[in-house]
Amino acid sequence: MVLVDFIYELEFNYKGSSEEQLLISNFDKFKFRKSFSNNEFNHLTERMDREFIRNILQLNDVIRVEKNSYFKIHKSYPSPRSLYPIKILVSIGSSFYVTKNDIQDVYELYSCENLNVPSGDIVLEFNDKYLEDYKSIKKSLLLLEMGHLLFNLLYIIKVYGKKC
């Protein structure tokens, strides 16, 4: 796949191909319900492994902010131009999902009627935030970013002895 994307990028830049990689985001189907504190998080996840979920959702956190750079924010995995379009959510059942705000120390509740996964399942969704410059490689960049994030997720899953 990498070789195909490299060849496609060369064609795009040097032969004037007008095609671009398409990304279909479903995050707009998620409805923000409310922000809430640690106490409400404990209530919403009372039958779940809270420590495990907290560690998974911390992958959303901004861990460093640069002042004199185009690449201002950094998380536990790389993202081109620090765009970080991927959002980690955990199902709490009945089409409700909890996530952690990446800047503030609060949790957020979302609902999505089109998606109903079992309680405790991890959902990765994204916004198409890629710049116009990335027409021919934005899907490749998203997959590269997703690969780094999945490595971190799988590491946490392994540490906690969970199954995928």
C-alpha cells in the first residue's frame, strides 16, 4: 500500500492528476450531549473497568504544547501538522459513548443512533481536518496516524490483560 500511495503522490504532483483520496467521516452523526466530571464518569461506568477506560481515553490527551512551531500540540502518537482528527470513544451501551476532552480534564458524553456497539467496546472516529494540500495522500496519512494510535491502544489492552 505504501508503494502505491507513493506512486500516486508522484503522479499527483508531477503529472497533474486531479484525483484525491476520499475520506468519509461519520463523526458528524455523533451528537454531543454534555460534559461531566470524574464523579459522573464513575457513575456512568460503574459496571466497567474504570481504570482501563481512563487509560484508553487518555490517549486523546494533549501531552505537550509547543509555542514557536507550526506543530503546536502533541499527543501520544504522531499526526501530520498536529491535526489529530481521530477521536477515541468507549461505548457505555444504548448508543451512548464517553470520551475525554483532549485539553480540559473533563469527560464528554455523545450519542449516535446509527451505531450501537456493546458496552465497553472502543470506537475510533475521525473528522476530515486534512488541509487542501493533502488531496492525494490524506487517506494514507489518516491510516498512518491510525496505525500509531492502534499500537498504543493494543499496548494498553495487553497490559490490562484484555482481549481484542
